[in-house]
Amino acid sequence: MAKDITQNEWEDLIATDTTAVILDVRTEEEVEDGYIPKMINIDIRQGQDFVDELEKLDTSKNYYVYCRSGARSAQACALMDQMGFETTYNLIGGFMNWDGEISEE
């Protein structure tokens, strides 16, 4: 089930989570402005293509999901729960409030 977590909780969990997958659901343009390292990007605005890409993922892993503000990632987590993903975490406040490590293209 989806759980909203703070950046501190996110960093603490990821540090010890061997099955963590970081999922960025923003658009390509947003990703170009910077992103959390080691993420995979699947744009939630792609509709059915987004669902098709999710179906390729391992539902038993733990997914750490973020967008710009936390709204789209919350939607993504809800959808992933419906699709049978066991554990999804939504980053409260999204990337715009992230002050951890950032990669840029």
C-alpha cells in the first residue's frame, strides 16, 4: 500500500533497501531540470503507455515515487497499488522541495 514519506524518511529507507527502485513520473522536460540519481523515468501523463511501462516492472520491489510537487506521484502510487505493487512510497513535496543529491543531464 502507498505511503507518503518525508525526504528524511525516504533517504533513511533507501539507504538500507536492497530492492529500492526510484521512479520519476515527471515529463522529459522536467527531468532535464535535474533529478534524483539512479531513477527511472516513466511520464504519468503518457496515459496507457505509462500503464504499459509499469506492467514491465517487478511488483515485489519497493518503489520510491516522485514528481514535481507530490500530486502526480500520489496518483501513480494509487494506480500501482491497484496493479498489485506491494510497496510504494510517495515523496511528500516532490522534487521542488528536495534538497538531497541531484543529477543533471
